[in-house]
Amino acid sequence: MKVPPTLDLSLVSGRLGSRVQLATPLCVESSSGSRTRWRHLVTDGAQRWIVRQPRSAAALDRLIAENALLIQLAESPIPVPVPLVSVDPADATAFDVVTYVEGHRVLDHLPLALPRTAATRHDLSAALVDVLVRLHAMDPLEVGLDPATAPPLEVLVAGWDRRWRAAGIESAEVDELLRRLYASLPPACPAGIVHGAFHLRNLVFALDDPSRVAAVLGWEFATVGDPLCDLGLLLALWVEDDAEPVTAWLPWTALTRDDGFFSRSTVTHEYMVCSQRNLRQVEWYVGLGYLSLAVFAAEEATPSSVGAIKGMAAQALARAGHSGIQGLTG
């Protein structure tokens, strides 16, 4: 990973200090990065915040949109990091600042502070489903999103199709998955808020009660659309077997195979019961989730990611073959 850019702490302090009382000058505790942004954990010795810097013009646009969405969500039932400093796009070192939410992060394994029991894993699973249902129950208008702008599912598939072709990798399995998704488009449903990357690693569980989500992170690709797209991706990442191809690329996905975590069918059932949504077409959305993973893997273009593409698409086709959905079964 490239060295992160120098952070102008005096500029951050000036903007943040207009919102909160700083005990001492800020310092950077740690920095990390993704393909689209840098994240700096800063502190004044008493409190912590996250400073986020985009790595491209497109990433800047997404950061501005995400910041605006988080401001709206901060007043909603969905717990999120609270923006304290908004992005100034005119600033060459554009950044925003959000609150750092203390809590348990489930990354590659359960945090050491949590009991490594089936009951703990059950509670984490239940909390995950609960917050996803609550998010999807919200009216997009409450957070400034216009339901009329939700793209049809055919447009979503076409977008992934274009990105797949642009990645320049060939896979008969992915081509067949695309064909089946086009041939079995579900009917339109009311638009909702789509997180875009909803999974265990993007949740913070409360320190005093790990059965409660303290914050939902990772809103970079949030939009308005069909909420079941979130469920489909979640299920594609929800591993039940050591041999599932996605684990070779994203080893952290293997965590959910451990005793106590919900099975895929239990995640689906609990979501259906709590949301009262019709999930007869859920396997189509799982197929879409696998397609998006195949595209991300192709774009990452590492040996492990490319090596997982065929297996992930083949798994999607096998699930589709048992779905009973006309056009998706083959």
C-alpha cells in the first residue's frame, strides 16, 4: 500500500475545533487505506475521530454524497458515525471528519473481549439482521434520497455487465450467470435505502451489549434502489463451508461458518419474518451478489481474486439451478 498523504493537522484542528473542544493538539494514531480513500484515526488524547481523504475525483464525489447521507442518518434510528466536518471540495486536501465509534469489530475473528461462544455468535447474527431490516424499512425521502431515481434491476445488471467486460477477464460461468439474470428479472418493488456493502465487517457492536449494533459503517456506495440487493450480497458473503470459493479471496468470510452464527437459510428466514417482505425471488438477488463479487475480483486483478471468480460464479449457478425461478434455473 502506498504511503498515505501528509495530513494537515493544523487545518483539521481548526475545522474540528470549531465543533468540539480539543484537549490537546491532534496527533495521528494510525492510517489505513482502500482503493478509494485514506482513513486516519486522530486523537487529542481524550477523544478520537476519523479523518477521511479521497484518492480521486470520483472518490471525492462519493465522499461528499456519503457525508450528506450520514448527516441525515444521524437523526434516524440507524446508528452511524456522525459527521462533524463536511468536505470542502475547493480545498486541494479535501477531507471530512466523523466520530469514532467505540465498540467490537468482527473482522477476521471474534474480538478477544467477546466470549467465544455459540450464544455470542447467535446474538451478533440477530443484531445484524435487525439493523438491516430497520434500514430497509426507512423511507428514502427521510434521508434526502428520491425513490424515483432508483435504477431498474435491468440497468443494475447491465452496469455490472459493462464492468465485467471492461475488466478483460473471460469466464463462461460469469457469462452464463449474466444470461440467467437478464432472463429472470424480478418485478419492481418499492425503492428503499441500499447500503451497498452490508456485511459483518461494516458493523460496530456495542461494548456493553454485543447484541446491539452501535454503528453501521461503509456507506460509500449507498444509494436508493431495491433493498433486496443488500440481502443478496450479504448471503453471497455468508459462508457455511470451508470449501466455498470466496474464502480463498476474502478469508474473513469464513468466520460465519463457526458454530452459533446463523445459517444462510436462517438469515433469510429472520429477515423475511421481521421485514414481512416477499422473498420468493431471493435467489435472483443472491446471483446478483455473486456477480458483483466476480466483478470486484476481476477489477482487483490479484491471483487470489481472479482465482476465485470461476468458483464463485459456479456456486451462484448451482444455487440458481435449485431456485425454481423461471429463467434463472438454466
